[in-house]
Amino acid sequence: MKKFLLLTIFVFLFSAMMFAADKNILLKVPGITWPGTAYRVSSTLKSLDGVEVVNTSVPQKEAYIKYDDSKVSLQQILIALEKAGYKAHVINNKKWNLI
């Protein structure tokens, strides 16, 4: 009986981890106009629990973000940027294997 209970708990925990996945998005952030704004966008996003990687590009005015969608949503990311004074829209939200 103990083995069955332990197995059930293990399966439950493992299945919960499978539904939490890292997601990757590429945002167009027109407000990234110089390195200072790129730093502000990066630091704003990195302060969110669940955001794992942020790479910004000044020439392309883009931000690549890798995040754990069980901790933070895309909506929360966009709201955080807006509160910091930056409008953004999703260019691409495919699953990438860049990092």
C-alpha cells in the first residue's frame, strides 16, 4: 500500500512538472532606442519571478525572453513593460531551442 501511495505521489508530481514548460517569445519594443533603455527593459523583465533569460537588441528594438509559464504569464510580462513605460507586442512565440 505504501508503494502504491508513493508511486501515485511521484506520478502526480512528475505530471505537474510536464505541464509547466519554458516558453520563449520575441517582443518588438519600439522604446528600445539606446543601451540605457535596453538595460531598463532587461532589468524590468528579469525582476519578474519566472523570467529566466532576457536578451535585448537595440538595432532591432527587440527583446527575446525565456520564461516559466507556470510562474509568470505573457500578459504579466507585457503589463510589467507597460508599467515601466514601454509598449511591446509579440513578434513570435514559438518554442525555440536557442538557449
